[in-house]
Amino acid sequence: MALFQRFALLFFFRQGEGRAGLPACWRARLVMRCAATRFSLAIALLALAGSARAESETHRFRYSASLFGIPIGKADFTSRLEESRFEVSGRFASAGVARLFDRTDGTVSSKGRLSGRSVVPSSYELAYVSGEKRETTSIRYSKGQVVKTVITPKPKKRGKDWIAVSKEDLAGALDPLSALLSPAQNAADVCNRRFRVFDGEMRADIVFSPAAKGEHIGRDLVTCKARFIPVSGYRKGRSTIAFLRDRARILVAFKPLGTRGHHTPVQARIGTKIGTVHIEGRPVD
């Protein structure tokens, strides 16, 4: 199992210029909330995948993120799957030179039910500390639908350029950890999927399509192109959102896991304004 959303795509989807001229993807808000949909590590950083057989299973994955070969983030996740339930929990932190500028540590978790080929989340919790800043996000679901979202401290009043999240936007939206748990019918379908993701503030769609031959990552992996489509929960006209929507090159490589059609992301290449972020994941015994 793996968290790719917060630690990868969601992790870097809302980067920009950080304080003192530092890239915001080195900051806490970009390392977790700004991760993509703020994917996962977004990581950002970051997606969840695993095998849902009748017996209980536990999978552990470790992820690292780097920019220009320099470590900037790390995360460890444990996923437990039973016949009809799932639970994912993880810890993440800034790393290397990024930790010198912005010391970030946090936890994230998601729980819910597995119903056939559907994922029905019940709760999502995110908490992180960056320097003196502390922030938590809690999402509650009823029958798989978002019914309550609490962010502490409460976000400041939005300006006229803010695109608010509507009730219609939230219909069928999944949290960053449960979004990619849905299995694909076969390897070809892995790169032909669209996910509605809500991280507590931003609603975005993540669309996968097959990568071109020259874009494939590694051997015996299924490589997809990922497209980020902002829906709501962001400021209209923001250049970083436009860049990620229209120009960012995002590749994600999956490998089969288990026997029920699940695939887990093991590598990613995410284009940002300042360079390409590399995500690497490996199982942990």
C-alpha cells in the first residue's frame, strides 16, 4: 500500500514562491496541505493502492522526494485491508536541505469501507507542525459523502477571487488517501481513470492517461501521465494553479499489488516551476 497522493501529486500541486525567496514546495503548506490537491506528498505528497482479499493484509511503504537530487521530503505509510474495511496511517517530514529552511512533521490517516469495487471513506485526519505553525484538517463522511470539514486554525476570510467549494463539487469526492484505492479491471485501465479528490479545502480532479513510449519509467511498470484539473477551493487567476493545470508534466509509474486488480505507485516525476520533483517508493518489511 502506499500514499502517493499527499506525498506526491497533492503534495506539490499548489506550490509557488516561498518566504525569503524559497520555493513554497519546501514549506509545510506545500508539503502537506498545498500538496494536490496539496498529491500527497501530495505527496503531495500524495495515492493509495493495495490488495483487498478476504483475509486481512498489512502493507508498509516508504517514500522519498528529491529536487535536483537533493532530498526534500520523506514519508512512511502503513495500510491495513480486510474484506470490507481499510485503514491507512502515515508519518511525513521535510528532509535534507528543506528541513533547514522549514522543519515540518506530521501525521495523516484515512478509514472506511470496501464495497465491491467501490471505496466508501468514513474519516480523514491530517495534522502537521511547521516551525511554530500548527494545523489540522478533519473530514467526516456519511455513506461516503462529505458531511463535515474542520480546519484548525480556521482559514482567514476569502477574497472575491476565491472559488468556493459547492455541495455539488463534493458529491462523490474522496480524500487524498482513499482516492486511488479503487482497483482497475486490468493494467490498461490503470491509466484510464479520473479521481475526484478533496483535501479539506481544495477540490480537484486527477486524470490519468497512458504515457507515450519515450515517457515510460522503469521496467515492468505501468506508466501514466497525470493531469491536474482544479475545480474549487482556490484563488482564481493564480499562476501556480494555471501552470500545474496547463503546463506541468507529471508521470506516475505503478506496479501490480495483490491479485484483485490493485496497483501501487512506486515512482513519479512531477514538473514544477523550479524543476522536476522525483518521488521514489519501496516496500518496508
